[in-house]
Amino acid sequence: MMVYAFFMHNSSAAAVELKAVKAPGRAKLRVVLKFGSRLLTGNTTVLDPSRMASVARAVVAEPQTEVVIVSSGAIAAGFRTLGHSVPPKRIQDRQASAAVGQGRLMSLWGDAFAEVGLVVAQVLLTNDCLTDRRRYVAASRALGTLLQAGVVPIVNENDTVSVDEIVVGDNDNLAAMTAALVDADLLALLTDVPGVLSGDPTRDPSASLIVEAESAEALRGYCYAKKSAESTGGMVTKLEAAERAGSFGIPTVIAAGTDEAALAAIVRGERAGTYISANKQPLPAREHWMAAQRGLTGALVVDEGAVAAIRRRASLLPKGVVRVEGRFRKGDLVSIIDAQGVEHARGIVRFDDHQVERIRGLHTMEVKDALGEAHGNVVMRPDRMVLVGEEEEA
């Protein structure tokens, strides 16, 4: 992961300049840049090719940096073609707009990078690409291969088939997960403001930039409403994404993508906007993958004894499972919740939902008889489990 070297301008200066250093053993710095729809459309509702061109110029100017771009804008690029005067709200209309607009979006990115002699690649992800461990690893390898070939991956949510992500429109968190996929040195969430501000600039002219924060949580009080129909995120999701990236040891900057000097500095690994530190003790890769996933399709409701055992890092046994919710297969990532619906852990389950339903409440010695063959007698092992919430820090 990235290490930052600190340089004082002088012995009495309060300001600190940060310079990114690539991870040991890696030839180049690796940066993930995320651009939202509002940034790519400016004050209009039309994608602005000049914005893409400025990004391409910044990237080509730093040959020692590998860049992955997470780009919103597919719906913004397609809704007018389908006869809508404003971005539609119905799910099916947004899906159709995304299907039409994704090609236009990629064409603009491709043209911008072709002008500077670079090639782009489209990478569309869905939530199950991230929650399924095998697909997650496959996506990671594919992105790594593209970067090694000198290609600039353009990542987007596959809005046409991913209903949940269209509703929440959360490409900020997709960017955090992409940063984890490529083991990035820095995540940059680019917007149309200089960074996290001390007040709402539309109401407080004296609002100033918060230059640095130890954690995303420290900035929760500085979130203001989004201003665009095309934009489906906001500062809240950016801080959530920064928290996710930080848990994997990846620092985040939130900065103005309209500022070419700031963009160039970020690609060089230098300070710009608001810098949010990464966790000093990040989770291992597998645990981070489990903790960071969203939209899990299955859950195991357990009793108080099982919750206590999980907190002690013990296995989840059939005896402690009181109910099965949702559908899942052996090897899927599922939540462990209590009777009140509070999630305490999540992990890789060793049975499918039908099998857990048959053995829940049984002693371990009864499992073989219930299933008719040897499947093991532990529902979830501690080495394939991660605590969440307060228990994770205990």
C-alpha cells in the first residue's frame, strides 16, 4: 500500500505536504479516479468531452502512474435519445437509458484517450461480481492484466441489469471496491467542489476547505445536499467509500475534478483537496472483501449463545442457528444476525440454505444423520468470518 512522506515547508509552518510513494515491488503508482455525472456534465445535462480530454492529458503526463477510472454518466448520456427531457426516475427507463448511453460514454472516453495515444477498456461490474469470491478474484486479475498492458480501464456499474445499484446510484462505493480490486495506492473521488468544506458554500461564503482528516467518520458533520438531477450520490456516499477504502489501507482524496492542476497533482500522487487517512491496521484482503460487500442475499439468524461464541472467534455451529433467511449456496458470503436483525458477523457458509434449514438447532453429532452423508458439522468457521460493527473493533 501507499506510504506517505511528510515534508515541512519550514520549521514553523503548520502546513504539511504529502507525496505518494508507490507500493514496494510495484513499478508504478496506482491511482483510482472516480468521476460523477455532475462533474462530467458541468452545469448542463449533456456530457462534456472537454472534461474527458483534461483527464486524458493529466494521465498521459505521468507515465509512472497507472490509472483506473470509475465513471458515472451512462444514464446521462442516454436518456434524451429515448425521448426523456430529464433523467427518468422509473427503474426500467433508467435501465434503458443506461443501455443506450453506455456506448456513448465509452466513445467519449475512448476518443479523449486516443488523442493522447492511450487505449481504454470497458469494465462493467455488478454486485455479484463483488460478492462472489471467485468472480471477485477473476475481476481483479483482469484489471491487473489491463494495467500491465498500459490500458486505462473505464469501470462502471452495469446499470442495465443491476437494479439495486440504479436505485442507490453508488459509484463512490464501487470506486472503493475497485480500489481494493486493483490494490490501489490512492483513491480519488472527484467532484465539482474543492473537497470537504467546513460549511455549505451556498449559504456560508466563509466556508473553507478541510485539508486533512484522520478518518471519514470525523467528516460526517460536513455533508450537504446534492444539486443535480443527474447526480445520484453526494458527500455522504463519498465518505462511506473513503471509510471502505481506508479499512483496506487505501487513503482517499476528495477533490475538484474541474481543477486541472488538482487533477494533475493527484495523478502524480501529490496532495489536493481533502486527504483522508487510511486505517493504520487494515484488514487482510479476504476479511476486507467480506466486510466491504453490500446487498448480501442470505442471512443466518442466531441465538445469544451463538453471538457470544462468534465474539470469541469460535465457529458457528448448527445448534445456534434459529432461522434461515434468503437464498444462498455453499461457499457464498452470508450475514449472521440476531433476533433483532442486528448484524454481528459475515462469512463463507459451508452449506446451502436448504441444508442449513435441515440442520439448524441440531447438535453437531446429529448433522450427518440429518443430511444423510458427511458434510462436516460446522456452519461457518472463524477463519472464514469477519466481525462487523462494534464487535469488529473489540
